[in-house]
Amino acid sequence: MAALFTGKVLTANRERDEVETERELGRALENKVLLLYFGSGQCPRCRQFSPLLKDFFLRLTDEFYVERASQLVLVYVSWDETEEQQSAFLRSMPKCWLAVPFGDAFKRELELRFAVSEVPTVVVLKPTGEVIVRNAVEEIRRMGPACFRNWQEAAELVDRNFLLAEDFDDCTRRSITDPIRRLKYKLDKKAEAKNRERKEEGEESP
């Protein structure tokens, strides 16, 4: 994926820091599905879609929703008229989004490469730079975070977050009868408590 950005610069959302392709950017994009979001904070259709995309992204990557972030990264390609408009839009979006700097000619290169002629457009790419979906806007609207699994399979991502041995053992112990066993355990504990209370009451009576 980094090959797509060779010699280019992206910026970290809400900060002036530049992300260098050879180091930080390479690590940021490695083994991940990449979303290129062509949009604008002034476009009425984008104003309707952007909150959906924000929620979609957070539900896949934010620790409030998931135990570990999905292998997903997003780069915003602005169609805003001014740098101030771009900055204002990005301030309302997740901090971990990346962005093509305002006015960078690379924006036009991406538009031509992926035949983008309107916004909003979300191009979904494999880590190799191959296209998975030309425009996933309707798919995201229709399926929400569920569509990420399809992209993940298409991208053939390597999941490096392997389960610990004890986690694996715990998973293998689980079966369809687990809820029944848990219910029986609770009933047994209640019965034990009642028997204990009766025994104590018996000892207290003369």
C-alpha cells in the first residue's frame, strides 16, 4: 500500500504533523484495508453520509465499541473549497483519520487513478493497492460495519492478533450447552445458599 503514497505526504488529523511514507505511513498502512474518502464538509450529500462513515469507522476501531481495532485505515481526500473548511470538517471526525494536505496535487492523481467524479465516494483498497470496491457509500449505508468482513476476506489480511493459549482453551470449552450449564450452576448455588440458611436457623433455635 505504501507504494501508492511513495514520495507523497499525508497529515495526521487535527495536527500539523506530516506522516512520512517510508516510516510511519508504511507502518500505518501495512496489512490493512484502506478507505479513500473523497468528500466535502460543504456538500449536502456528504453532510448526510459523513456521520454514518464516522460511526462506521468508530464501531470498527474505537475501544468503546470493540476490544481491539479492526485492520482499517482511512485517508480523507478533500473536495473542500478552503483549507479552513477542510480543517473544520476533520475536527468533527475521528482523530486517527489521515488526510491529503489541502491543495496537494496528489488529490488530482487519486481522482484520476480511481475515476472519482462525484462525492461522497469511498474507494476500498487492499494493502497491495488493488481495488476491492470502487465506491462503497451505498454498501456502508446498507450494511454498516458488517461489510468490513467481506473486505477483510477479499484483502486476505493476516490476523496477527492471535489468541493466548488460555483464551484458546476457554473458547474450546464453550459449546451450545454452556448456557444450560451456567443456569444449572446458578440454581445449584441458590440451593446451597438456602440449605445454609436453613442449617443456620436450625442451629440458632433451641
